[in-house]
Amino acid sequence: MVKVGRNDPCPCGTGKKYKRCCGKIAAESRPRPSFLSPRVPVKTAEDIEGMRAAGKLAARVLHEACARVKVGTTTSEIDDWVLEMTLDADAYPAPLNYPHAHTDPRKPIIAPKAFPRSVCTSLNDVVCHGIPDDTVLKDGDLINVDVTCNLNGYHGDTSRSLLIGEVEDSTRRLAEITQECMDRAIARVRPGGMFWEIGDAIQELAEGEGYSVVEQFTGHGIGKGFHEPPAVLHYRDRSMRFPMQAGHIFTIEPMINAGTADVVIDDSDHWTARTVDGKLSAQFEHTILVTDEGHEVLTARPE
């Protein structure tokens, strides 16, 4: 794994130091003497309804955008579709101009080092945070489309990997296992379940199939904030011994690589994260609510 120092730029691309960004979230998520991190927010009934609406919108936008994708589509077209559908729903695409505040969503002002588009499109060896451009999708490609909608101040975050045209069996297998990693992790979500169980389920399956789990990027709490505590690890770390509680909402979004887990950030845009060996990476993501009985997938899609 590529080591990130406390004073290095955060791999998530915000431009902040690691200790002030994802490193801070990870530190706040560590176990405390009370056995439950007090910094993991428990959502109110009003918050949960807001999150349900945001999750439902994000799921619809992702589903409808992906239904249009085919050989010959450009990643910029995907961005246009997501922006149009999100604004038509009186919502805002949270990645646009992140991490800076927006003004007029129809005339966004892109600040330096802010994410410049409305959706992440991560193609082939791009692990996450791929920036839409004029790249044309072709037979055999694997692309992750990552949508986050801000609806009435609440965030719904979801993604899926798409197989473009005729793909190799190995590409299809990577996508299938990655989705199964997410599904198995979601199955572990319940009140009283430990956060370390999420990464345990993912790592066991991924490594058992000969793949690797990216460690530099994690799932995260979500609500009125795009990224909130806790950091949800996709690899096994038994020190994450604090339990889930009804009212916790967070994402599970494993990034699984066909080769090594190591990732490098593109110096040209400070966002695009690629596998160091050029091999494929896949990702799936849902926003999950812990309920009294178990869990609810707030970004469930028709498929």
C-alpha cells in the first residue's frame, strides 16, 4: 500500500493535508473507552426521511444514466445526463465544485483543485474520482459511474460498474465479485454489528478470489454532510471495535483491483486515482441506514 503521511495531500483530492481531512475522520472513528464512538451521528426521524428521498433520487439518476451508456458514449455525455436529471429534480450534484460551496448550480464557479464535473466516471484502471471528458467508451471497457445528489440539504451517494459491449470473462468476473463484496458487507449491517465486520466480509471474498482491496479510500458516514464520520474500512481491521446503532447512515463502496492494491493520484488534476500496475479496478456503492431490525439500502435501484 502507498503510505500517506499526516502532512501529505489527502488522497481524496480535497487539497487538504491528510491529517485535516480523511485522516481526521479515520482518527475520530477509532474506538473509545465508551465502546461506541460518540462522533458517529445518529440521525433523527426527519434526517432519515430526508436521506430516503436523497437516496431514492441518486438511485434513479444513476439507473437512468447507466441505461443510456453504450459503445460510443463519451464520459462527458454521462456527466451532462447526470447534471440535467439532478437539476430537474431541484437537487444539486454534490461532486460539482467539491469541496467548495456552490452558488448558482446552473452556472457553477469551479475553484482551483475543486472537482470540475457533476459525476465521477472511473474507466478501466481508474480506481475512483475519474473526471468526465471526451473519452469515447469502446468494446471491452469497464467504467464506474458514481452519483451523489444533494436534495434539500441531504446527500444520496451510489455507484456501479458497467461492462461496455463485449468484454473479456476476466473483466466480467472482477465486476461480479466486486458487487458481491458490497452485497456481503451490506448483509453484515445491523444494530450491534461491529464496523470491522464490513471490511472483514469484503477482504475475505476479494482476496479469496485473487483480487486486492484498495485501502486508501473508504466508505463514510453521510447525511447533511457529503462525508461524515465514521470512515468505513473495506479491509479487515479489528481495532474498529465499535458497534453500529439504529440511525447510523454510511456508505459501503469497495474498490477491488485485479492486480496490486496500490494506487497513485494523477499529478495533472489531483483527483484521478489509478492502479499503479495499470490493471483493472471495479467499484459498487450504496448508502445504508441501520434500522432497529437490520438495515435499509437507501439507494436501492430497480435492477
